Amino acid sequence: MKVGVIGTGNMGTILSEALIDSRAITPSEVIVVNRTKAKAEMLKHKYSEIIVANHAREVIQNSNLIFLCVKPNEYFSLIKENEQYFRKDQCLVTITSPIQTSWLEKLLPCSCVRIIPSITNRALAGVTLFTFGELSDQKWQKQLIDLFTHISVPIQIKEEITRISSDIVSCGPAFFSYITRRFIEAAVSETLIDRDTATKLAEEMLIGLGELLNKGYYSLPTLEEKVCVKGGITGEGIKVLEKELDGVFEEVLRATHAKFNEEVEILKKDFPL
């Protein structure tokens, strides 16, 4: 199988590296293209057997499975410029949440699937979110689930929970990374600990927390109960968090959903509905 990647920015690169490093695919099966060719060449420096194309049409013509990893506002023009090169036996995967499979199916003859990845997939962990187009071939559905099992836990979702699922899976690592960084900054400013030590402790704590959950020793509520002894120091910290974080995450979700809805409305004007 030939796998094409159009766009080798952050997620295009992460997907390519994860799929290759997990041995789900081989470098010789991959053909990539990027507007700035130097970015595509960076992948070839790491995996010499990757083919770097000069144009998107080369990727489409020479691939069975195509990952479209460009910005949402570039989708329509790229597809219209290259629609004659798509074939019925192919599968096109969009990795961005505002683009709906039903929109793509009105333009293209191939199977259309949305797969929303996470940066955690680079560690061959975390979740990938699947939404299959109504006309997508069952063989492609099975093949993609099998493929992404190498780098994630594939979970199929309905259209109506796309945004919140993406907030948790795709945006979540950035949100919790930011929270951890602020925790480290507070530790450095309020105590005698240095930044390097605080960072190392925080990183190892997160890794340990992940392992506890991964191995099933505790759920999130039971873990909190085990650490937060009644009348203890942790409990005092939790009281502050309960007070100061009240409504914060609700506001975060309102903001992401508002931006998502705005993008969808803009994109709808391009795609035939």
C-alpha cells in the first residue's frame, strides 16, 4: 500500500513518524509533499526511503491512502485543483475537526474518513478519533482501524461530539501541559526550588500518573481519594483549586466550541451542501 501525506507540518510529520516507527508502514510506502519543500525533505533525512513529491497531484496519483494535513481553509481549493486525480478505490483522510466527511463525499469519488490524531500518538499512545463517511468502503474502515491500532486506541465518534472529543484528545495535552508549566513557575517563584528540579519532578510525576492509570491501579476519583487524606496538606491545596477553578474549564470549552462553530460556518461557504 502506498501512503500519501499532503502537508508535513506538525501533525503530518507526527503521523508519518508514528506510523513508520510503529512499523505499521514502511518508509518506502510513503510519499509526501509540502508547500515548503524543505519541511518534507526533513522527513526524508530521517527516513531515506520516503519519496518527496513536487506537487500534490503526484501524491494523489501514486497513493492508495491519502492524509490531507493542511489548514482547513486550504482544503477546498486543494481538492478542486486536484479532483480529477482521485480514484474510487482510494481513501482520503482529513485530520482536522471542522471538515466533515459529508462535504468531501460530495466532491470526490473515493472513501472519505476523518481521523483526529493527538500529539500523544507520537509516543504510540493516546487516542485517535474516527468518523467514517457514509459512503466509505468497509474494507477501508477495517484497514484504517487496524493501522491506527499500532499508534493509538482508535475510537469511533458521532459528528455531534466531534469538538468536545477533540478538546479532550487533541487539545488536552496542550491544556494540561500549560497547567503543569504554571504549577512549575509557581513552585519556583514561591519556594527555594530551582526550575530544572521542579520541571524534572513534575515530568516524572505525570509519567507516573499515566502509568497508574494505564495499569488500572486507580481511577481518577480513587487516585484523588488515596492522595487527599482528610485534614492533610493535599486537601488544603484541593480547596484552593476547587475555589479558583470553578467555571474555568467550562469557559475553556465555550471558547473552543465558539471558534469551531465560527470555522465551520466559514468553511460551509466553500463546500457544496
